[in-house]
Amino acid sequence: MTRGLWACGILGKVHGLRGELYLNLSPDGLEHLKQGADFYVARPDQDAPEGAERLVPCAVTRAGGTDRRPLVRLDLAQTREAAIALQGLELLAAGGELDELPFYRVGDLIGLRVETAAGLLLGEVGDVLETPAHEILQVCTPDGASLLLPLVEELVSVDAEAGVLRVVDGLLDEPAEESRPVPDTAPHENAS
């Protein structure tokens, strides 16, 4: 079974002398921190293509602070100097209650047919864009236009087996019918 990785946040400013760092939370990052069982720090990988990261397993040995400004201590940093080396890296969570949440890999979504719950074809997924709140699906419509849809469970469902992504009815405006002249059905008198 493939496990999802969930963003907790970016390791920020060091606090104290024992390696604690403030955690600049990702959306839902505090819940991911509380629900996760396994943790990883994403480090740039010098041996991989540009932008690639290497996941380094770690343990969160202490979580404290406030819900708005959480503090974490990782087993990777026992000193202030070691914590400074972790600043700017992303903390990810997996396992525990997080395994019950639905997740999708970008490659699994690209190319999926997109339709409304009623079966109206909207297009196909061309890209998945990351935003601070949630991912956005970029849908290529049959007429070549681009449509953006939020990838949130309440609005979009993914049927990977059928290769279809369904959008709740009413989320998008239906195409407006072109205004047509109303035919005149009244009898005409011939003017002579």
C-alpha cells in the first residue's frame, strides 16, 4: 500500500539552546502533526535533478508552543547549531490517522476525464497547481479553454478505476444558452 505524505510546515526560527524550532504551518499542518505517526524532513538532494528532495526520517521528540506558533524538537537536532541547519526545510508526516485520509499523486490525476455528477463532460485534468489552501486542478476543456477547480473532497471525487474525476453539480455555471429571437406567432394582417 502506498502511503501519503502530508505537509506539516516549514521549520523556522530556532528557539532556545536545545534544538527547538518554530513550525511555520502548512494548511492543516497542525492536524497533520497531531495525527501523524512517522515524520520526515525534505532535504535538497545534490545527487538528483534540480529541485529533487531526499526524505530523511526523523522523530518529533517534543511538540509544544501554541496552535498558532507551534514548536517542535526533532531527533535530528539536539543543539541550537544543528537546529539552525534544519531551518527552511519542510516537515512531513505519514502513518497513523493520516493513512485513513484520501490522497492522490499528481501523476494519477493528470489525464483523468472530468465531468459533473450528472455526466456533463468538462474536459480532462492537464495539471495540478499547489496553492496555500489546497491543490487546484487545471482542466483543459474540449474547446481548448482552461478551467480551474479546487481539489477538495466536498466538491470533487476521484474514481481512479473508471478514470473519472467528478465535480458536484451546481459548482460551475452551466453554459448560457444564446439568446434567440422569440418567433412572432400573432396573425399578421396584410396592409394594402
